[in-house]
Amino acid sequence: MDKQIKVQVLEMNAQQHQTNRVLSMYDRLQQGQLLTKKAEADAFHVSEKTIQRDIESIRKYLETTKTNKFLEYDHKEKAYKLEMDDNPHLQNEEILAIVKVLIESRAFPKVDMDRLINKLTDLAQLADQDFIKKLMLNEKHLYVDLQHQKSLIPLLWELAKAVHTKRLIKVRYQRERDEQDAERILKPVGLIFSEYYFYLIAYQTTRELDFPTIYRVDRITTCTVMDKHFELPYSDRFQEGEFRKRIQFMHAGELMTITFRFTGPSPQAVLDRLPTARIVSKEDDGDVVVFEAEVYGHGIKMWLLSQGEFVEVLGPEELRREMGESVTRMSVKYENRNQKKLALEFKR
């Protein structure tokens, strides 16, 4: 009887070892690692024939589960690897691209950014993780935090849930030049990232406007998601994706159509910057392009002014007048500075 029990125990142990071995091999194949029979046999102290049986077990499992994965022998690498018809996992080159964009955004404080980059890098194939880390080492070292230095990830999640469930939120919000924050009850309808910052798009509850107000998330000092739901009868007039196309530098305002003449070197850059822009006409053999675009508010002024002499606003008339006044004020500042400089040189 004792002998029979010992045999059963040995069989159970052998079966457990086989299960652990196969699971270990499958897990590493899932991570993109290459497996050789000899290395696996040496690691688990079994014969290569045993490893071959394990490999066949994995192959049969993939076939019976009808996944898009299959186990192949790579003759060039002389190893087994897991192939996929349509790989749902991030590839090494995709991870590198995402990390590059993430670090350029400067969206998070350094501690959060390092953690996110490390997590993304750990998704790469083990053999290439060190390569990606070395490529990013200098950029991580020289990374500069934004001035607010706030960890926003938990708050972004709460705001996103409030947007999705259409719940009112009570926030305390402090504008940059205000000494104290103030309470606001808002109808949140969207979250947008632009130019280093996250923004909450929300309608006010104290007055009805046809367009939402924009709040920088890092300026929200406290946030409470209320139990009360809200409705937007004009929701068909607000779509987060469409709003993003028409907003510049996150300055809200009424929707308007602008027309401007552009003489800069890259009309394509204008179309990329203003997704709603279209070319109305071309002049001087295409060297001058007239654009029309639908935008919210006067944030567009900042971009138009940044184009300097390459832009002339044609309409609406109010925006053309404001642009002219801004250019005049800029010109006066330069003229005054030049006159002061000349006066000092004359005294010498």
C-alpha cells in the first residue's frame, strides 16, 4: 500500500512539474521570447524529447482554442516562437513611438512619467527592453516638469467617469492670477489634451450658453462627483471630436468662420493645424493661398499672430480689425524701443 501511495505521489509531482514547465514556456512565448529545446531541457533538467512533447501540447492547445496564434519554428533563429495573424499586442517599434510622443507631451510630472514609460517598456519583448531604455535614458534624465507638478491621473479618471455618466460635478477652481479658488457646479461633457495641459470641457449651471467653458484640470483643487444627473438638450451641437477640430489654444467662444490669405512656405501645415480649414482659392501661381476655417472663439488670434507677415485676415471684419490693432500695438512697442535706443546712443 505504501509503495502504491509513493507511486501516486511521484506521478502527481511529475504532472505538476510538467504543468509548471508548459505554463512557463507558454507565458514566455506570449511575451515574444524565443525558445530552444536544448535551453529548455537544461533549465528544467529533462530531455529534449520531453520538451518536444511540451511544444506539441502547446501547439495542440492553440489549434483547439481557435485563436489567431500559432507556434512556429524559426529556421533563421533556430528557435520556436509564437506567431499571430493579427497581433493584438504592442510591437517594439510601436512602444518606442508611443514613449517618444508621451515624453514630448510633458503631460505628467517626472515621477508619473517615469512610471508610465517603464510600464510601456516592460511590454516590449524582453530582448529589446534594454535597447528602448537606453534610447530613452537621456530624454528621461533631461525631462522638465511643468510648473504645476501635480499628479492628475486619478482626477482625470474621476472626470472621465462623470462625463460618461452625465453627472454634475462640484469643483473648486483657481485661475492663475486669483489668490483663492472658487466653487463651481458644472456639467462635464469632455476631456481634451492640448499644448502640455489637460482640459475639462463643461457647461456652466449658473447661465445657459450655446458653447461650453474650458477649465485647465491642474487648476481644479478639489472635485466631487454628485449623484445628480444632467441632460443636454443641445447635445447634438457638442461633439468632443468636432470641438477639438475647431478650438485653438483652448480659448472658448462662439463658433465663427474665418477667411485669411496665407503666403507662408507650407500650406499643408495650415491644414494640419486647422482640421476644418479648406482652400478657397490660389493666387500668384499658388504662392498665395486663401483659406476658410470654422473655429471657436478668438484663440485663433494667437496662431494667426504667430504667422507674422505670412497671414492677412480677410474676415470676419471684427477679427480683421482686432488683428490690425494688435499688429499696430506690437509695432509701437518696437518703435518706442528703437527710439529709446537711438536716444541713448545720441547722448553718448
